[in-house]
Amino acid sequence: MNKHFLLTWLVLGCVLLTLNSCGFRLRGSAGVVVSLPATYVAGDGASVALLADLRRGVRDAGVVLVDKREDSRAVLTVTGEEKDRRVLSVGGTGSAQEYELRYAVTFTVADHEGKEILPAQTVERLRAVSFNQAQVLAKGSEEELLYRDLRRDVVQGVVRRLGAIGK
């Protein structure tokens, strides 16, 4: 029993050392540091999910977020959020076989007096997805998952652009 236990831990240790030495890392934040003062995130036309992901991403980048606009030194405003789907390819029967999903967010950053720090910027991501009439429900679920991934990619793009403000 004791030899088996020791051998198990030895193998596990070797595997962990191998993973560490090859550069394997769990997917985390973008690793961007944003140098903004206390910031308020606003967006009347934005979805709740986008605002939550954006707040999380900005907070992870080192920005102090405030709950009231009056307490902020900078305001990050989401002025637009778009989700589009267009046909990429059509089969022999005239039905769509492949779609392109597009997710775009437009935002701006201003100081507490309303002076523009970062003019309106748009970050967008595209993804192609196949479609099959026989799997409509599954493809609908897949599309929602892809939009969620696109939203996270766009949020990382916004954070990277915010990180470039001080440079």
C-alpha cells in the first residue's frame, strides 16, 4: 500500500513537472494592465451579460470600479452591441449550409467632466458555423454558445484597447 501510494505521487509529480516545463497554462485573463482611474461602466443599450463580462474583465485588469457615476474619474460607455448572422454558403436545394456569426461592441471612454479620453471604438469578432436542417435545436444551442465565446473575445479586445490608453 505504501509503495503504491508513493509511486502514484511520484508519477503525478512527473506529469505536473512535464506540463509546467512545456509551457502549459490554464486559460486566464488577457494579462493586460489598464491604467484608468476609478471607473464607472455604463451601457443602456448593452445586454446584462456583456456589462457583467466587461466589468469582470476591466476589474481583472486592475481598474477600480465604482457603482455611481458621480464617484468616478472615468466613464466607460458601451454605445452599441450587435449580433448578426449571415449566410455563407447554400446547398444544392437552396437551403443555408453555413452561417457567419458576427458580434460587435462599440464603446467610448470619457473623464468625469465628459472630455473624451478614447474616441468611439468598435471591436468585432466573426465565426463560421455549419447548419443542418435535421439538427435545428442542437445548432441553436451551439449558436448561443458561440455568441457567448464571441462576447468574451470582444471583452478581451476592449480590455486590450483600454490597456493602450496610457501608452
